[in-house]
Amino acid sequence: MPTTFVAGPARVRTPATSANLGPGFDTLGLALALHDDVSAAVTADGVTVSVTGQGAGELPADEGHLVVRAMRATFDVLGGQPSGLAVECVNRIPQARGLGSSSAAIVAGVLLARALVTDGEHRLDEVAVLRLAAQIEGHPDNVAPCLLGGFTVAWTEPSGARAVSVPVGDSVRPTVLVPAERGLTASARAALPATVPHGDAAFNAGRAALLMHALTTQPALLLPATVDRLHQHYRAPSMPGTAALVSELRAAGVAAVVSGAGPTVLALSELPEGFDAGTAWRLLRLAVEVRGAQVGRGKLGHAERDPVAAGRKS
């Protein structure tokens, strides 16, 4: 069946995400109420990309943009490429900070391409969307919460990625501390050893299971539930400021972890009264985003074009 395209633009709002959450390396993730808004429309020819906010003037404005690359991969799955594309990105998720900016772009691209194909939802269901997004990203721990919202557990089967979303307790109040410096997931992964001690693997399995209970039922256990032995200490030498802040907060009783591959720090329990992160860190208190990515029709509106970050700064 030939591929036909929808007239007019589609738009999608994708949330920031924090992966790993301490012991849940490459499996656990949390969607946060800080969003990118992206719209796309099929055009007669060529590819144009406009970027406002985070990454403006730095990200590619052509086929090299990650949203476009994800759209192209999705159109291939759906059976045909459009003649041209016009993409508009309003980015609020910090780039290369461990808050899922690449996953947000990939999810936006997959969902936009599906929305621009007349029978896209019939050809590519929700399970297939997750699998394709995870395939493009390389692992599912960020794309899962971006798509599904809330606290997610992701795993990979021979057929591809799978995930479930689990409700988070109302008393969980995430805070992210974002440094000016950037980090790259590829570099952070290069710091990890090829094998780990059996005892460390068993330790993390127990703490990841405890974290499920703490996030959903008993937040008082978040501090012991977020101890990790698989990845954070291996990466610490490459981001000493992040490692020092995590240690400082944990010593004060805060369930703090490295967000994704860093260098952002995620705190899952309240910061001490009067805590001052200093000028090196931007502090954002963000709700858990329970809805995941949201797709709509039409151009971005005035509010959606505002590049100012959501969340309460301190």
C-alpha cells in the first residue's frame, strides 16, 4: 500500500527524563515536567529546521538534526519518505546534561513521522514505537519514560524493547541540579568496565527492587534504595563536581544520584533547609510527568514557542 501524508503540521511535547536512578542501570527511568515542543509538516522539497532555546545556534538545521534522523528512520518503517520537511523545535531540556535531550528528540521524531502518515498509528502501534525509539537511541531507559510517563521499568527481549510505567508516590518531589558543563553518554559509557564483580551485580539487583518499593509505597527508604555499585563510581573521575555534590547530599540524608550519564544530579527527596548549591548549579524542582509524550495537530502555539524552562528555580 503506498504511503500518503497528512496535510498540515503535527506537533508533539516530550518530557525530560532521568535514567538509572542509582541502581537501575539501563533499566529504570523517570519522566520529569520539563518539556521540548516540536512541530513538523510535509513540504514540497528540502528540509528546514528551526531551533529556539536550548541548543539554538549549535544543533544542525538540516538532515543532521536528530529529530529529522528519527523521522527518516520512522518513514522508512512506514513505507515511504515525504518530498520535504519543515521542523520547528522549542527546546527547554538542557543538552548533554543527563536529562534525556536526545531521547526527547528521538521520541518526537518517531511520533511526528507517524502522525504525518495517514494511517501511521495503524502501521506503527505503541509497542513498535518504543522498540523503534530504543533501537535508534541504543537503549530503552530514557525513551521509555519519555513515551509512557511516570516511573518506568524497561527491558529488552529478542523482539526488541519493552517497558511498563509504575505510579510514583505523591510525596516524591524530584529536584535536578544542572551544571554549566556538559557530558556525553558515549564518553561516560567508555568509563565503565567490561565486567563487574558478582557481588556488585547482586547488590544492585536488591537495591533496584527496593527502589521500586520506595518510589511507589515507602519514600522513607529512598536513601538506601538509591545506592549504586555498577556505574557511578566508575564515572566519578570524569565529573568530580557531580560526584562531590552527590556525596554531600547523601551525607545530609538526601536520596541523590547521578542523572543518567551525568553531569546533572537528581535528588528524589527534599533538600536540607537552607541548602545552597552555589552559582555552579541551576536548581529546578520538577514534578513527575505522568502523561509522557503528547501528540497533537497544528502549529505550535504562543505558549509552546516560549523557550523559558519550566520548573521553580532556586
